[in-house]
Amino acid sequence: MKPEKINTLKKVVVIGGGSSGIGVIASIRKRVKDADITVVEPNDCHYYQPAWTLVGGGLFDISKTRRAMRDVIPSGVSWLQDSVVRVDPDETYIETRQGKRVSYDFLIVACGLVLRWDKIEGLEETLGLNGVTSNYRFDLAEYTWKLVREMQGGKAIFSQPTLPIKCAGAPQKALYLSCDHWRRQGVLNNINVNFCLAGTAVFGVPQFVPALTDYLKKYRAQVNFRHNLVRVDGKRRQAIFALDSDSDEEDKREIALPFDMLHVVPPQSAPAFIAQSGLSDGSGWCDVDKFTLQHKRWQTIFAVGDCCATPNAKTLAAARKQVVVVAENIAALINGAPPTAHYDGYGSCPLTVEKGKVVLAEFGYDSKLLPTFPLLDNTQPSRMAWWLKAWFLPRFYWAGMLRGVEWLAKSKP
């Protein structure tokens, strides 16, 4: 049954025109008639980022991951092409980089996170050169595929920083697809593969670890835990890692690993304005209730997507569930009712372990498994999950999520 539309004169401001921002706007417009909505977004283009790992494996057309921002913003929504530098939650307005002040009745923080390339010394000047790449950037995903395609032997390193990061499975997806290509080309035995991650587990939900470990063994990948990438010397082709020995600070040391190909995932943080505006928790993320996604101090502020201080996986699948919760709760408040829609922490990470097979990791808060199709064993790779990842989801994203289609995204009472 379609949600009943509400008449309102309330003004809703959305910070961010990414997946969460456009998705929540589309869902609000289904519920609130003639909503006065403004989205603040500086970029000209909108991206479908989950496909960039497929681009890096030579399995997706990069041009199909980008569209003009004006083409995805719903009609009737005001677009302020600017970025937010401050929120005044007491006076209920935002301030932009160009010095504009925009008042709101309800504010939705959907600004995503910041890729901190600068946190790794020497990285920015060698990205896209000297065998250094990352599927976390639109302009580098094709370079990843170029390196993979041309590599016949040598040393390949795939790094993963301290969590949280968006799509925590993406670092190893790059590894799996690269190794699968090298295996099919008959050159994998000539390549020394290292997976260097800052953490102590291949994946945060234990039920999915066995299948992933089997693939790491299959691809002869050396897994190095507690290895945090701190410097890159592109010209000498060396990656320097700080080793966390879980002991005294003076015992910590560094190690330099040579590479012919280095796939980097940078550290990530919340945009600075969240903390500077007093909206953050102790870690800088937007401090919202993990169920209602309403701010813990200001009831007219909500957050959705990667910027939230909620203990869920930062994935597009999580955002798709969250936008419905926020839309329902804002509609309820406008109608004079309390926010009752709840988010259960759902996140999904389609781990592409080889061409044609995906481990569809679906889970919620406290690592509870939340499979969309309970009769299937999602802890094992499947071809149906590959079809979802590579064919259905990219099409559904543009035609569905960004237009308010809420299949299988019902909020929890």
C-alpha cells in the first residue's frame, strides 16, 4: 500500500546529493505533498560507486557509473550547488562555503564521508602512476584494470586501513578479481600477492570468514594482519607499513614492501563540519539514535548513509534501508506523530570472489545475519548473487532507489 501523502509547508534541507541524499528526497516526496526540499551538493556528477570494483576487474563500463547531477535530482527540488561549512542547530540554519545561509524546519545530513588520501605520506602524488591505484576513485578504476591486464609477474599489494570505511569488502574484492583474472590467464603462479590490512580479521562477521579464507588460499595470497599503510614511495615502488604488535608504543616498527602493483584504500573520516557544528559523537560522525536515525540532541535533525555514527556497515544497501526510516520518521513528525520507524542495522556487502560468483554478506546490528532470501546459504559464493551484483543492482539503482522505489526496504516497527 502506498504511503499516504501529507500536506505541509515545512522546509526540508538535505546536505549531500549522493546515494543517501537523493534516495531520501525521493522517499520523502512519496509521503509529503508539495514538500519544500533543498539539496546542497557541490558536484556536477552523481556516481554509482559499487560498480567501480567491477571496472577495476574489467567487468563493467565506467561510463555507466556516472550521470549528471541535474538528471538525478527529483523535479521540484531546489539544488544549491555549494558545500556546507557549518550548521547552527539552535538557530536552525546551515551556512555554505559561498557564504549563504539557508534555514530549515528539518535537516537531513547525508554528506557521506571523506577519503583521506593525505593521511598516507607520498600517496597523492603517485596515484595513477608507478603502479599505484585505487578503485575508490572514478578516474583510477580503469587504471586498476590496466595494471591487472598487463601484469605477467611480480609483486601485488592490496591494502586496507583501519575501519570504519565505506564498503569494507571493497579492498579484498579488488584482490579477488585481480587474482581471478591472473589465474584465468595462467600467470597467477608468477605473482606474489599480499593482502595487508590494519585489522585482525579478514571480515567482521565470522560466518563469512571461512569462504573468504578459502579464496585467499586458492589465490595464494599472503594475509598480513596489523599492517597499516603509512607511506608510499612511488618512484622506488615501496609501500611502508606500520606494524601494530599490540604491545608498547616503543616496540612498534615499520616494514617496507616492494611492489609492482599497489591497490590502496585510504583512511576515511566524517566531514569536518559535523564536529565543528557540535553534531558529532566522540569520533566525528553524526550522533544519531541507531534505530530512528534522529539526532540525539536536536529532534529536527536526522542523518542517513556513511556519515552516521551508527554501528552498521557503511554500504549502499545500508543507505537504501535508512532512507526509508528517515522519510517515514520525518513524515510522522510533520504530521504531529512520534518517529516510530526503526532501522535494524542492515547492511550488505556483495563480495565478488571471482567472475560469476559472489558471497552475498547480509547482516545487521551485532552481526546478526539478515538474508533477503533465507532459503539460500549466503555464506557461500553463488551465481545468483553475482547476477544481483553485476546486472540487477546497477539498473535498479538508477531506475529504482533514486526514484523512491522501496522494494524490500520496509522499515522496522
